[in-house]
Amino acid sequence: MCSHRSSCASSDGDSTTPHIVAAHPEQGWNLLCNGAIVFDDTGELLPDGRVVAPHRVPTGQLAVAA
């Protein structure tokens, strides 16, 4: 699906490498060139239908500036 000269990672790999081919920030999701859909809540929908649950950091573990 990806047409870049240096091909992007497959949807099984790191989802931060592929490029965004359709951005919909008003709806909270982006389509990546490998066919995956990533959501603002860090969840993902992979091209084969698998779902990656959101992996949010609990608020107790967030860094706080002193």
C-alpha cells in the first residue's frame, strides 16, 4: 500500500514510521500509508482488522514540572 521510495514498516511493526496519507484531526484519527488507522487516544485499527487498545499513561505516572 505504501508508495514511498524507502518503504514504510508493515502494520505489524512500529506504527510511528509510516507516513500519514489522510489526516482527520477534527475526528481524532489518521490513516497511515501502511493501511493502519491511528486514533488520538493512541488506539489503532490495523488493516487486517486487529485492534490495538489505547496505551495511555496513568495520570499518577505523568511527569510534573517542579
